[in-house]
Amino acid sequence: MKKNTLGTSGIEVSCLGLGTMTYGEQNTETEAYAQMDCAIDYGVNLIDTAEMYPVPPKQETFTRTEQIIGNWIQNRKCRHKIVLATKVVGPTVESRAMGSYIRDGKNHLSRKNIKSALEGSLNRLKTETIDIYQIHWPDRIVNIFGQQGFTPPEKTETENVAIPDTLETLENLRKDGKIRAYGVSNETPWGVMRYLSFAEKNGCEKVVSIQNPYNLLNRTFESGLAEISFRESVGLLAYSPLAFGMLTGKYLDGKKPARARLTLFSRFQRYQNQNAVKATREYVRLAKEHNMIPAQLALAFARTRPFMASVLLGATSVNQLETNLASAEIELSEEVQQGIEEIHSRIPNPCP
């Protein structure tokens, strides 16, 4: 499987990575082991997780995904085969909704909190070093997780930790050997440029990755962030490349497959609006016209973008995972690419 280098870090990640937010909720530990074994066999080396996982987040499952992955690493003795990425929770509305069980609800990205979160992840993952340590979301009010439009905060964000302070903490952890490189997630163009600017002025390493949503229903990354990603070598680790499974076509015509994410969890409405269904139907039609599996068309498109470092696959079965992994060998014809752009021009970004 093709690998891409993240910035100047020297870290090479497989063009398809394994997302793990179902482990401990939709997937048992045994099922998770089978998925990770399968991914490694296909040539995947990037495994992405977070202290918050599984999703939906709740107190009784907090950190369970990291524990499962750590047990697998210890059992398989395979740490040397993988690039391990995890994340520290931020303090926005999403974290407040979780309650006070994460560091007593005081989740600002301070030196103390980041160090505490990292030590917890290292222990659970049974490793001495995290390859890519990511800020799960910013320590400020931003329009993320499908929220449209920016609403300035009503009062000064005095408790928020400034980006330079967060970056300084990450850089010190890198120098201490606790992490090899660091990245951001759910960030904006302004935020990424602040990280890059401070790193340049103060001799820090640059962020090497940004983990944001990217799929045929949400290509907003292309406006602003794509140029930064390409020119500054901040590779995109794309999450939700199948839009929570919508782009497989399995939810069309009101279908609710057993064990599927949108069947189990009503809170996930981001990819289910009227235009999303309309666009999905068009992409599924295009795939079938060219004798392609809809999921593989969507994944091949994401994988071949010039700013892409790795497309993070999520699955609830090994069969699904194998279908998705096979997309690594698919190249889209000029006719298919033109078809994608034609649909996009008519129904652009229905799920930003």
C-alpha cells in the first residue's frame, strides 16, 4: 500500500488508515482485534484513536478504545509495525455536553491537562511514545461538527489556552520523547496558520497533520485549508470519508441496516438532510454506471486528492473493511472524475 510522508517528520503513513471509534461500542474487543489484524495484513500502518473514544462518548466507555488497542498491541507484539495516533479532548460545547467526568470538566488545553491526558494514553496503549499526538478540537469557539456560520463569542475567552502555549507544550513533549510529532483536528484555516506562524518564529516543529472531515458530501476542506495543507506539508487525515456510511448507499429509500451507525444512534444527523440524500443517490448511480462499488468510488476519490495523507476507514465488520481497503488499488477514470464534478457542481457540499 502506498505511503505518504507527513511533513518533515519522517513518519510515513499508509494512504488508507484505520479509524477506531467503534471499538468498545459497536464492536467488541474480539471484533476490533480482527479488524486491526485485517488492516495490517493489507498494508495499513496508521491506526488512529482518541482518549474520548468510542463514540458516542459517555462516562462508562471513556478510554475503552485505547484500552482495546493497547491490549491488541501487547498481544500481537506489533508496535513496530504501526504508526499510532491519538488525541487529547478539547473544551468546547461538545466536551461540556459529556459532563464532568473528563478531568473534572476542566478540559482546557493547558500544559497540565495535555501532559495528564498523554500519560493516560501512553499507559492504556502500552507504549512509550505516541507517533502523532493530536489536539482533538480547538480551545476556542469555532464552527465545527457540522455547525454552519461563525458566531463570535459573547465574552472574552479568558480561560482558553492560546495556541502558542498549546504548541509549546507539544514541542516540549516531543523533545522529551513522549511523542514523535503532533497534529490538529477539526481546525480552521486561521488556527492552522497560527500554529505554523508560531512554530516558525520560535523554532518549534510544525504540525504535520490535520484531521478534518472530507468526503463527497463535504468538500469544504478544499476552500482555504487545502492550499495550506499542500503548500505547508500539513497532510490531511480525512475522517468520515463515507459520510457515516451514507455514501455506500445503504441508507437510501429509508433503509436502516442492523448495527449500522445511523440506525443505532439518532444523534448523528449531519449527513441525512434532503440534499445529502439527493447527492448520495447521484453518486451511487454514477458508481453503478461504471461497475464500481459506491464506497470504493468515494474512497478512491478522497485518496487521490493532492493534499491527502491518509483516508481513515471505519467499519463494523471485517467484510466492510476489506471492501474499503480494496479501494487502495482503484484509479478513477477521467469520465468518472468528470461525473463526480458534475454532481458536485449541482449539489455542492450538502453536509458542511
